[in-house]
Amino acid sequence: MPEQDRYHYQVIRRAIEAIDAAPEPLSLDRLAAALSMSPAHFQRLFSQWVGVSPKRYQQYLMLGHARRLLAERHATLHVAQDLGLSGTGRLHDLFLRWEAMSPGQVARRGEGLEIAYGWFASPFGEALAMGTDKGLCGLAFCQETGRNAAFADLAGRWPRARFVHGADRIAPWVEAAFRGRGEARVQLIGAPFQIKVWEALLNIPSGHVTTYSDIASAIGSPRAVRAVGTAVGRNPVSFVIPCHRALRKSGGLGGYHWGLPVKRAILAWESARLDGPARAAANTSP
């Protein structure tokens, strides 16, 4: 995966800070100046990274964007009520096959399990990925937390597993997850309630959002909004299982385990990728 993705996210992170600090939307020249970049370089970087202009992308990064998403792209969830502890599903963005561990395997907390891990460049900064022989079981973003904290967080979920460096073993799944090409395999390691919540998240299309209360209703536990929020936060395979698409009912961002700047960047990136082709088609139609 190109190392330039790490650089791109650094620029996005600084752009978020500049936009938040400004009392009004920034022009291309002012935003580029705030990032110590030329307008041409800034324009070129954004076109390469997400396919829309910096001016348009700034609108996606504004703090009110989540509320607009909730008003305009509020996904309706349909979750199978007879969800078992293993199965397959398809994510809207890519081919995804997933399998859940049995309760007995979960109770052993990874005992007898070998988990390969590696560090990867991603559109949202450096990522830590972990996987068994059946698929990804962990994906974390390190930009806000740092490498050590991210590794301790994921590894601490399966304390009896054996962790081995093996980026090559899981690289195809990581590449598929971020590039939307190929097949991403996932092995979910969690309690049945958590897996139901994560399966609900898989029903949210890219560029759309839902609320924690909608997820609770979709899994047949409408009063368990707080527990749903906890399960969303414990999602071990970020981005692939799109916990970033869950918002508060008020339209607030809510939390994000790997840092709210990352959540905002992902939501903006997905919105831009969804809107870009549609706008291009509209501009070229007779």
C-alpha cells in the first residue's frame, strides 16, 4: 500500500485543525496557506486522494457534516434475527466473507490461536492489522494513539494468543479492505451480542450513516442503546466493520475508539467518493 497515504492523512489531520480554528469557511488559497502548501499542490493532492476539490472536501470535514449525513443519508437496517455464530455476509463496498468464533473459543481468550500482525499505510494514517488463518481479526488506526497503544489494545483482547509478525500473510485482506478490490476475509472474535451489533454495522452502505438507537432496534434490543454503543466501540476490525458510520441520534459524532479526527476523515472520504462520480455524471449529462 503506498506510503504516500500516510502523508495524505497528515495533511487531512492538519486541514481538520485549520478548519475548526477558522471562524468561517476557508478559501482554497487560505486553506493551502494554513497547511504551508501551494494551492496547486493542495488541489493535486486532494484530487489524487479522494477525487474532489479541496473546497468541496472542506464541506465534508465541517463539524456539521454528520448532521447532514443523518438527515440525507440515514440508512435503514435489516438484520437477520436468526443470526448464528458463523456465517457469511457482503459489505456494500467490497466482497466480504466473515466467520465468528464459537463461545468456547472466545472463552479461551485466544488460547491455542496464532495471530499474525503487521503495520500498513492506509488512507487514514498508519494502521495495525491482525489476522488468523481465517481472516482479519483486528484493524486499528495508530495516528492518534501511537503504535504501542494500538498494539496493546488489540493484543489485550486475546491475551492467550501467540502473536507473530506476518504482514505478508494478511496483506491481501488489508489491501482489499482499503482499496475495495478483491475479497476481504474477517474472523470475528466476540460475544454473541457484540457480533449482532457488528453484523448490523455491515448493513450500512458507504457514505451513509445510522444511529446507535437504530442499531439497537434492528437487533431486537431497542432499550439496549448504551450496550450497543459499547459494542460498537469494541469493534476490533475498524473500517471493514464500519463502526464510524454510527452516530448519535442528535447528529453528534459520538465516540471513536481510534480518535475522532480519524472518524471525521473517514466519513468525509466516503462522502466524497460517493458524491464525486454522481457530480461528474451530472456535469457531463446533456
